[in-house]
Amino acid sequence: MLLTPGAALAETTPTPADNPIIKGANITVTLLDLNGGKGEPKPVPGVSLTVRQDSKTGTELGTQTTDSKGRVSIAIPGNGRFVVNLDPKTLPSGVKLSGKGETTKTVQVKLASSNFVQFQIGAVVVKDASFGSQVVDGTRDGLKRGLIIALAALGLSLIFGTTGLTNFAHGELITFGGIATYIFNRGMGFPVIIAGILAVVASAAFGYAQDRGLWRPLRNRGTGLIAMMIVSIGLALLMRSLFQYGFGGSTRTLTEYVTQPRNSYGPVDLSHKEVAIFAISIITIGVACVALMRTRLGKAMRAVSDNPALSASSGMRVDGVISSVWILGTALTGLAGVLLAVQDQVNFQMGFNQLLLVFAGVTLGGLGTIWGALIGSLIIGLMVELGPVFGVPASIKEVGALVVLILILLIRPQGILGKAQRIG
């Protein structure tokens, strides 16, 4: 197992705007010296790489030398099989390839997909990790995933608790936050932190527009909850198709915080971005929960959730409260997409892949309860990441969490904290 990601990546995507070496189809390689996980990875300039077609002796498509950022970009004619050769003689003094020192990698380029090649430089290989360290790592990753799921689950629980709508387009709201971060970062040149803040604001605005343009007219027409749920399924399919058409099917990265070494904090190893994810998630969830319990808006949300007709007859602006719920719920969900983009990468299906776990967290904790959504999401996150430690194949590790969900609901159908009085 590698302590850090691969040192070099080659992908068949258009060259980013900040590296306009070649436009169109190309193979981009970034060489980073991981330095054994000590300190930040450093770019490796001056290394010669050659791309050939089909084999080591095939037609040479181009040779480039890595720039000051350790990058090259070599054009390719299209789809097919390509070979990337690294000239070890051009490596700087003291820099060596890790492991077996392979200098040739094969890339199979397919339509609308990213293809990665790894040249390991300065990576540390850890063999036969102990069971205890696997449990610690699994717990760390499970809590991290659980907190990200909890942000989205809290947004889903707020919308369901106030309107009764089971929103199957909620996963696409996660994707919206991730793609908006990418656009503000890569497309407009903002730092990742500023891009993330703008993405949350854009998500909140999108939630308000969605309620005013779609859900409020349906409520005013007296549309039933089942019909609105079917509308949400159609909306999810539409948004996912638009994301794929506009963003593309490839997986893309942000300009910062892509690879970071982990520092030891007692028995736990955390990178700086992981510390930030924990801090942002915990603070945001805490502030949101306190606001929902103590503020006037939070009390209004609970009143509308319990009895919309009585709230309206007492002079409360029910539609305004519901719009506020959509703004807050989509902002929290967009933040989940931002953190997911920073932790992993940006893909048009990133939210859809998390939707089932979000629903599982909300259902496990108790529908319509904010504390239930939090506890349920943490349990789901831990079960997903600890499953492989106890023998669950990594390719189906989500299955273990869903099995636990079924078992708990058989004993307590209303969920862990489900009860008559709801907070959200």
C-alpha cells in the first residue's frame, strides 16, 4: 500500500487552461517527487518523455521535457493504445524511480474517459499493515466520509421534514457543488478556498431558484407527494445528462490540494486537507443544528414541518419558510460537494454515487430529524470504510452498510432517533 498517491499522472483530457501546451486530445504527464511522504511533493523538471503508438517501437508521436511544474503534454491522434516512455538518464541527480523502476507505461485511450499512468518517485511502500493500523485508518476514512454524507443528509432531512418531498435529485445537488467549485477554480482562476465559498453561494441560489421555479408552482397546484417524487426522478436524470454534456465524462482535479502527505497526530495520520474537512464539517453541522433549535427561523421551520395549515392561519409566510429551507438545504449539500471535490476528484456522477448512502443515513437515523441524519450518516460512513478491514470486498463495500441499515430498521422501523416530534 502506498502512503501517498502516484507520482505521475497521464490523462487523455484537454490541456487545462493554465497549461496551454497543446489543445485537443493529448496525454498529460505530471511528475512529482513524493520524497517518502515528508513534506509537500515537489515537481521534477527536465525529464524527457516520449509517446509512441501501439508499442515501444511504434510510431513516435512526440517527445517533450517536463517544465518547471513537472508537466508535459503530448498530442495524440485520437483513441487507441499508446506507450509512454520515460528516459531515466534525464532524471535529476538524486531522484530515482520507486519500486521496480519501470520506465514504460501503456495507456488505453477510450472515449470520454481519463487514463492514468503512474511513475513512482520517492514513494514509500508499506507491506503487511497491522490489523490495528487498518482499523485506525478505516475509522479515520469512515468518519471523514460520514461527515461529508451528513452535510448532504442534513440538507435532505430539512427539505423532507418541512415539505414531505423525497427528493431523488438530491445527489445532483452534490454534483452541482463539486462542478461549481471546478468552474470557479479552473475556469475563472479563483483559489480553491474562494471557489468553494462561491460554489456554496451558487448552490444556495440554485436551491432558491429551483423552489420558486418548480416546487412552489407544483405545491400551489395541489400536486401530491408521490407525483412530486416522480418529478424529482426526472429532474435528476435531466441534471445528470446536462452535467455529462457540459462537463464531460472524464474525472478532473482542482488546481490545489490534489496530493498531500499525511502528518502523524498520535495514532492517526492526517493530511492538511483532511484536517480542514473535519473542521469545516463539524463546525458547519454544529452551527446549523444550533441555529435550527434556537433561532426564530428554526422555530418557524419546525412549525411548518408540524402543521403547515395552522402555521399559515397564524400569519406565518409558509412559502417563505420553505424557500429558506431550500436555500439552507442546498447550501449544505453544495458544501458536501465542495469537500468531496477537494478530497477526491470532480466527476459528473460524484453525487449520484453518494445518493444511496445519503438516503441510508437519513433513513437509519430517522426521517426528518437532524440529529438522526448526523448519527445515521456517521454509522454508514464507518460501516463502508471499515467493511474491507473485516473481509468485505472493497468493490462492494457499500453493501455492508446497507445490510446494517436493513437489520436496524427491522428492529426499529422509525430509525434510531425517529419519533413524533421532529427538529427539522
